[in-house]
Amino acid sequence: MTAGQATILVVEDTPESLMMLTDLLTAQGYLVRPADSGELALASVAAKIPDLVLLDIRMPGMDGFEVSRRLKALEDTHDIPIIFISALSATEERVEGLRLGAVDFISKPFQKEELLARVATHIELRRLRLRLEQQVAERTAELKVANDRLRFELSERVRTEHALRESEELFRNMADAAPVVVWLRDTEGRLFFFNKYASILTGCAREELLAGRWREIIHPEDQARRAEILATHLKSRTSFQDEYRLLRTSGPDRWMLETATPRFLADGGFAGYVGVVLDITELKRNQEQLIAEQKLESVGALAAGVSHRFNNLLGSILGEADLALADLSPNAAARGNVERIYEIATRASEIVSLLMAYSGAGDAGTLVQIHLGRIVEETLQLGKVNLSKKIVFKVDIPAELPTIRGNPSQLRQVVMSLITNAAESLPAQQGEIALIAYGYPEGAGHSPEHPPPLPAGGYVVLEVSDTGCGMTDDERSRVFDPFFSTKLFGRGLGLAAVHGIVRSHGGAISMQSSPGKGSTFRVFLPCAGAQADELSPPRYHAERT
């Protein structure tokens, strides 16, 4: 604020003094507004606030003290600097003037230089004070804006945190309600969350799973591949899917399908993975069963076609050989050759019969109502003749077993093939073979070794188990294939024919085996007549499975 910009109100009741002060200050570039009374001074201030007031104390009517008192009482004029000018030199009046808010006191007569210096000083002080107040106001406004913004950000953060907690709680509730395993991994691949179903599936507490138990219960054959897949995708931060087996504390192993998706923050930062693990054991079993059925169907069709063609050819060979034998005398030299041809063709026809039985195209003949126990007893008596005496047979076939409808000859072949297969699996032809039969009501439940769901009705089940060497996974998957055999000189048609015969009787067959733990074959044959309605789940069967 320059002198030319400053406005000074001069209040003096003496005209000569008023004119002198006005001229003096005007000459210095100030804007001067003269007033010769207290009332006029207040009116001038009300019209426009000056930057400084030079105020005489002794004036008629309203003196300088009263003018000062009124100016200081108003908010708009409270801060106007007031300099008292008076011929009085009493200390009490000076103290009273300062008490009323005056910034200075000039005695008459005054020195021109002193007056101008004091006026300039207080004008500058007012300018500095106003500037400081403006800066303070601006800074205060900035701080208020910053404070408001901070309060808003804090409010937003609180709201966001509250929403995040609600979201996390919702996620946990949804995850715990899901009938699948849900897990979360951090950016280093460490697991830090499992839902409730993970504990239900594995039988382990969530704390155990998070501490490393999940990695330990993955099948040993799948662990290395599983770790490699996880490490690879952690680097690329991409989705992945994997199948592996899970070892359970109780019950058989389960096949799991794991799908993992990377998580990213709002700013694009990688936050880890969220994974969903599905139990696909039943799906894989159904898929394998479907593949097996399709393979059996296609191979069966091929076997039926081949056996039909060979059967016609063998029929011709046997017929021609029979005619030749009829024409040859007993001592003819060629008779031995023709007899060998007849024997070879006969053995070949047996193989063709087995092929036809496998394909289900064989002639089952007349189906009669029979008791499976008699078939087993008759076949066992004949089979024991050619089996090792070191084999111990255990037979449990109740007399009240429901009857079935079947071809006795073919069912004897089924029993004989199963007994022979069990005996050949025993090391050194020494061990135990058990034959057990019981009624099985359809819908009583299926365990992994049972066949797929059967048509409605009751069944008689024949179990043939042994304590032999057992089979590998690959051998189990091919056990009913024609010409597959684990024996060096086996034809590989016995179990294939068994499968075909059982199917032709409207039944099913399943097997359970593992290396070193023997094998168990279960043949399901439909009951005859209304007896199916009288079946109940057998106690022995429930204990074994």
C-alpha cells in the first residue's frame, strides 16, 4: 500500500490545525478526508473505512475518546489504527487513549517529520497486517479445503474398508456354502484360505491344510507335476487347470479338477490366485465306464462278425472232414491226417464259441430257472480235479438264495473261468479262493467296485475272490478285452467270454483288485420272478464293501 493509495481521516475541531494537517498529508500523496467533529468523523467512517485516523482528543460535543470507543466497538472498524493528537500531556490521558485502542499518541505542537514518520509506520504496519490476515485467510481456506478433502478421504476409506469387510464376509460365507473346495494363494503361491468344504472332503482342519497338509495329501505320483504347473503359471500370472488325485484320511482316493484364476488389484497389481477344486471321481468313473462300454460294443461287433464268418468256414471244414472219415477205411493212411484236421477244427470252433459268447451273439439256448448254488457246487467239483491241492476253497452260498433264469452250461463256463483265473493268480498255486453269493436289491447303493446302475429289480451276486498277486491299473482296464492275458500261454478269452455271457443274461460284472492284494470279481444276475421284491441288503456284502 503506497502513500497515494492510503486514506487518512483527520479529525480536528480547530480549522487551522485541520487545514495544516490536510495539506501536509496531501503533499505526501495520501488521500485525506477532513472532519471537524466527532459526529462527522463517524459518518465519514461509515461511508468508507479509512486506513488511518488522526484524532484530536478535546473536541466540543463528542470528544476523541468517545469516537475511538465507538469505532472499536464495531466489528468493521475495530481494526482501524487510531493516532491521538492533543496538546494534553497528562499521563492519565495517554494511558486512557492507549487503553481505548489507539496505536500512538502525538503531542501538540508536533514535528512535521515525526508526524509523517509515525503515520507512515502505522500505514505500513496496517498494510502488513492486512496482507498477513489475507495470507492467513488464504492459508486457512487452503487448510480447510485440505481438511475437508482429508475428512472425505477418511470417510471414503472407512466406507471402503467397511465394504471390503462386508465383501470378504460375503465371500467367506459363499465359499463356505459351496459344495466345492475354494482356496486363495498370495503372490508367492502360498495358501492363506480354505473354505469349509475342504475340511469336509479331506478330513483335515483348515489350519492343517494351510500349514502344508494340502500339498502332502496330493498323490505322490502327481506332486512333482503339480508343483511345476503352479510355478510356471505364477511366473506368467495366467489361468491354469489340472487334474490330480487326493489322498483322504478315510475312504478311497479322489480325482480332483482344479481351476485357478489370477487375481488383480484395481491398479493392475498381481494379488495371487483364487482356485476352485471339483471332485470329478464319479465323472471320471462314468467316463471310463462309457469308454469301456463303447470299446466293448465295437470289439463285440467285430468279434461277432469274425466269429460268424469263421463259424461258417469251420462248419464246412468239420462237415468235409466228417464225410472224408466216413469214406476212408480204418486202416487208410490218410485217415490220421483227416482226424487231426477234425480235432484242430473242433478246437478252433471252441475259440469261435468263446468269441461269440464275448460278443453276446452266441446262442444262450433255453433259459431255465436254476439255483446258482448248484451251478457253483457242480463246477467246483469238476474244477478241483485240475487245480492244485494246496488251494483252500471257502464257499458261502445260502440255500435260501433266490433263483435266477439262465443257461446252465454257459453259467458253468462263467464259474469255471472265474475259478481258473483266481487259481492262476495264486503264487506257487497256493492260497485261498472264496466263492460267496447273496441277494442284492437294486438301489441298495453302489460302491466304486460295483457296476453302473442296473435296471430295476433284484439280483443274485456271485463273488469270486482270491489272495493272489492282484492286478495293476492297466491290467484292470483291459481284463475283459479279448485275447488279453497276464499268463504267458493264455488265450485271453476266458474273462472276455464271461463278460459276454453275463451281458447276454441281462447282468453285469465288476472287479476290484490291486497289486499284492488279490482280486474280487462280482457277477450280478437278475432274479427270476417275484422273488426280487423280497430282497434286502445282505449283511455280509455290507461288511465287505
